[in-house]
Amino acid sequence: MASVIPASSSSMRSDRNIYVGKRFVHVKNAYLDSMDEDILYHLDLGTKTHNLPAMFGDVKFVCVGSNRMKAFALFMHKELGLEEAEEDIKDICAGTDRYCMYKTGPVLTISHVMVIPSISIMLHELITLLHHARCCDVTIIRIGTSGGIGIAPGTVVITDIAVDSFFKPRFEQVILDNIVTRSTELDKELSEELLNCSKEIPNFPTLIGHTMCTYDFYEGQGRLDGALCSFSREKKLDYLKRAKASVRNIEMESTVFAAMCGLCGLKAAVVCVTLLDRLGCDQINLPHDVLVEYQQRPQLLISNFIRRRLGLCD
């Protein structure tokens, strides 16, 4: 795993005084130091084949999501007023079909497939990449969609704590033949900053709350419309009503995201829009134009946040 250490740490090289006050990503894996080359296989990048500091050293914001990330990269390109032509924004991971990655100024955008294993693999290689590139003061945000519990569709939920299917704030990682439990609390100050940014956007319902992370979309979330269903409608509603006591939405990546970012010290947030209220239905049946507008809400909020951080807002 990884942690962030101050530039003044004795473990930094002799140029550390140049970077006083900055925080660099430092991977806690002694085996990496003995490797002649580090191949980030799923990203199609490597320490010998690519100049990672030159490519990624200026990254300050990393945005990850399960899809729509190229559209977000193009949106950020426009929002930041960059001179680079849109057609020059290429998939950095084009040599692999596992993930897609785009860079627009200080913003790195990465797509991942849904559910925990995909984002876990990506995060391991992303954190290592940020370390090799000597990035500092990085904020990482996951954006996406979710199912709400007792809240209106279109509501943007900023996660404070990710919980598992038992409503516990934990992520259980199997390592060899052991189960290691990790914390899933996200950065409180970042969540509050995002909430304040949302207040500047008209007609933009936003709240901070717990997010439940499940291992699948159907049985794990109590849906009645999958190929398999071994429970009654009554048991489903009883479960969701119990969840409603503390949970505001459901998705499939937040626990491992919160756990890994927390262990590496990265300031992290999860921002997801709800597409339905699971207490009322299982299927997403919004008109296409409404669905598109809802899916753009997390992007709009993060764009506002990044522009404000960079001093580009009026």
C-alpha cells in the first residue's frame, strides 16, 4: 500500500529542500525499490518505457469513474480554457483494453470497469504511477451514479463514510489466507468543500451522507429483476428500510476506494448522483435527456471545485 509523506522527510533525496511543504506519494512496498523496472501492466506504462515525471509530474487532481471519462476530460479541457486542441487529447492507455486515461492540464482522468476488483487493480497501479512521477498535493475523486435510499433521483451524494452490505464502515481485503479489515472514512474537509461548491450551482440538490458499497448490482443490492432472486419483496424492503437509517445511496466501488486512498494518505472523495429511489423501484426508467443531465451533475460539481482550487472562478 502507500502513504503520503512530507517532502522534508529524511527518506527524500537531497533535492528535498526545493519541495518543502509539499506532500509526495510514497509507496510502502520495499520490493519496488529492488526492481530494475516497474511495469504498470494494466495501464500500459512503465518506468523504463515512459518518462513518468515528465508525463504526469504536474498532476494535482485525479478523477476516476466507470465510464463517461473521456467526455469528462473534454469537458475539463473546455472549463480550464486550455490551448491544446481537443483532438490532441488521446487515451494514454491506448495500448491496453483494460482502462482508459486522459490528461488535461493538471487533471488526470481514468476510467475503470464497475465493481471492486477493477477499481482496486487500477488504484494499485495509479498510486504507484503517482509515486514514480513524483506528484505532490494530489486530490483524488471518484465520480459516478448510484441508487438512492429515500432521496429523490438527481440528488448528488458526497460520501463521508463508505459502508459494506452489513452497514459497517469497513473494507475486508483478503491477503493470502487472511482477512484484513480497513477503514473507509473519507476526507471530511474535502467533503465540506465540495458541499460548499455545490451551493453555488442553481437547482443542484446535494448532501453529505453514508454510501453503501456492494459486490454486485442485482442480488447484492436486493433487486427483484435479476436472473436469480432468492428473497421476497417484503425482505427486500425490510433490508432497504434498515439501510435507510444511515445510508443515503448504494454503489459498487466506494469501500475499496476509501480504504486504499486512506491508507496512502491521499485526500479523497466520492461524488455520485442518484438515478432512482430504491425504496420505490429497481429499474432505471428515466427519460434519456433527464438521465444525461443527472449523469453530468457530478462532473459539473467537480469542475466547479477544480476551477475554484485553481483560482479560475469569478
